[in-house]
Amino acid sequence: MPGAREIAYLSLERCEKQKKYSNLEIDAQVRKYKLSGAEKGLYVSLIYGVIERMITLDFIVSSLASRPLEKLDRAVLLPLRLGLYQLIFMDRIPQSAAVDESVKIASKYANKPLGGFVNAVLRSFLRATENGRIKKLDEIFSREPFKKNYDSLGKYARLSVKYSYPQWLCRQFAEAYSDDTAESIMEAQNASTSTTFRVNTLKTDREAVLKELAEHNVSAVPTRFSPIGIISDGVAVSELSDLLECGKIFVQDEASQLAALALDAKSGDTVLDCCACPGGKSFSSAMLMQNTGRIVSSDLHESKLSLIKSGAERLGISIIETRTADSSVYDKKFADTLGSGAQRVLCDVPCSGLGVIAKKPEIRYKSKDDIDRLPTVQMKILQNCAKYVAPEGILVYSTCTLNPRENEENIKAFLSENTDFEPVEIEFCSKSGEKIKSESGMITLFPHIHNTDGFFIAKMRRKA
């Protein structure tokens, strides 16, 4: 059986060539090769790490290699990325293993013997960094042969190389927030290793779950602002399989928990969750409603609705019904089933995902043109779903992105065109007294400030 590094090479090749999602590729190969323990950990770290740091790694290769980057065969470039990632970002990997295994992979998969070339590039890197003792990127880029190339770059190109985000996205973050905030966002998303769970309050409470985790030597703490979440650094989801399978917890970032709390569904309410899959906010709302009332979870893709059905069953939720629907198109027959409308409507719209790059590193390489088309789609969904809100009912719009065009600008445009809606202020408070307050009913959550996904929540009320 191939080792973790070779499996990682093959997976990275598929992700790049066939545009496969890394999480799906990882799940498939872990099952195929029955990876576990240290081998699984190494494999997963290499996949996510190389994708996350690809721009940085390619800059280093281009500074060291004797031939242009674009002329390097994939069977050479991928082993170089793998080797450099281990040498720079993985402290516990022996240098000899990082170099030798990369050479073996290139020798095996390249069209002609190029193991010597890979060996030469990696050895050159070690010499330039005092046998790998220099680890910080700023220090690496201050030394030759990297310094001249790095110093010649413009501001956004340097940020791109340092944080491995495309230049256009570095510029977009900086122009939307500030240069310092842009760096803080990218640094936080590159460093994130925590996993957050929502406690199923239909079955247990947070203190009981924390006690159970402590008894199994799993380190976890309460979330800062959500009263029903726990967060654990570095824990593998598989380590909590018992709690997950019995439905005491489910994976949900604190930001998504806060979106459900902002919706503030009550027992007996009728709730519409548009674009609901995989169902986390529907589940959270059902728990807040104490499983009393009605939740309609709709999604464009019928195949995904099984995730909601199976999740609700595992969690002990009986008030969720699913429907296949295009949320941008009004459905009068469905509206008639709501009578005067739903008391709570959640529009968690499809978005660019720029706030969840820590979990899905390939998102950073999305096309800017594709992202620029999203606000129009989002506005159609929001405009349509607003029609289902009852008088004095609540409408919440949310995204997992950090992009004002998809967030604040959409809400401002919606409110200017729909004068029968008004903003509702939101406030979240931690046990220590920290507060997150909305401005004109809008909150942006930042990974470097709130330790959550990058997220946007807007709350509005339909006037009587």
C-alpha cells in the first residue's frame, strides 16, 4: 500500500486536474486505504496544507528552480510542494523524510527521471534557510534567493505570496476593511484548527457535554457568545463519534449558532429556512423551539434533503418538513400553506464562502467573476422569500462570507426597495460581559476578532 505522502500526491493531482473538493477526496481515500492514526493525520495535513499554501510554495519553487514554474510537469511540481510544505510548516517531520519521499514520488510518476531535480531544489531550500532552521516566512523572504523576487513585488502581490491568497482577494479585503484587517483575516484563517459543536438541548445541556468530554480527556471549552456551543482545538471529529451518533451534539460553527439565535424562533412558530442544506440552522431553530411548531426546510437540490432528514432523526427532531424549491421563485401554492405567512424566515443564501476558507482552503482560488455574479442571485432569493414573512414576522439574511457586496450592500438595497421592512438590532453577550452589537440590524463576525467563521447576519421585521 502506498504511504500517506504518495496518497496525498495522488489526491492533490485529482483535486487539481479534476477540480475535486478536498474534503470529499479526503473522505474517499481515507475509506479506500483505511487510513488511521498518524498516517491519516499526515495525509489530511498534507492535503489541506498544500492547498492552503500553494501560492507561497510556488513562489519559493520559482525562486529556487532552474526552469520557469509554468514549464514544470505536475509530477514534479506537486512533490516539490509536498516537500516544501513539510520543511516549512510541519515541525515534527524529519527533513530527510520530507526530501527523500518527495524525490521518490517524482521519480515514480514523472515522465522522465526528475528525482534529482526535486532533490536539488529541496536541498537548495535547506541551504538558504540554514538547514531549515529559519521557519518564519518573513525571515525566509528576507534571504537570498527569495529577497530580490519578493522585494520586487507590489503590496498586494507580497500579501498574496505571504498568505497564499490571490492578489485580487488581498486587494478586496484591504479595500473593504483596511490593510491591517485584511492581513488579520488571512492570518487567522490560515491558522485556524478548532472545531465547534452545537449542543442538542433537546437531549442534554452544555455542562453535561463538557463534563463527558473531560472524562474522556478531550479538551473543550464553551463558545464565547453562543450559550449552546462548545469549541475544541485540534480534536478530530472522529474522536467524538459517540456523542455525534447519539445526537447529543452536531458540528456547527458559533457564527451559524448566532444566526439561529438572531432568528429567535419560539415554540409554536412557523419557520421557513430557505437554502437549508445541510440543515444546521433548521436543527438549531428546532431546539430553540423545543421541537414544537413547524419548520419548512427547503433547498434547490432534492438529493441534499436526505441530509436534513437523517440529521433530524438522529437529533430527535420531529417538526422539520423538507421541500425541493428554487427560493428565488415565488410559489403561490406553498405560500397558501403558510396562511398569513411564516413568523420566522431565514435566508442563508448561497455565497462566495470567503469566511470559511479555514475549513475549505480551495475557496480562495474561486474565480472573481463567479463571485461578482452572486449578489444578483442573493437579492432575488431575499426579495422572493420576504414575500413569505407574516406581518410583524422576522426575516434574517446571512452569509458565510466577508464581502460587503454580498452583505451590507444587499441589505441596504433591499430595505430601500422594501419599505414595509425595517432593521431590528441584534446583540450577543458573553458571560464575561463582551458584547457584539449590530449597526442598523447588521453584524459582521471576523475570525481574528470573534474566533468564528467570517460571517454576516442581518435582521429585519415586516411592519404590521
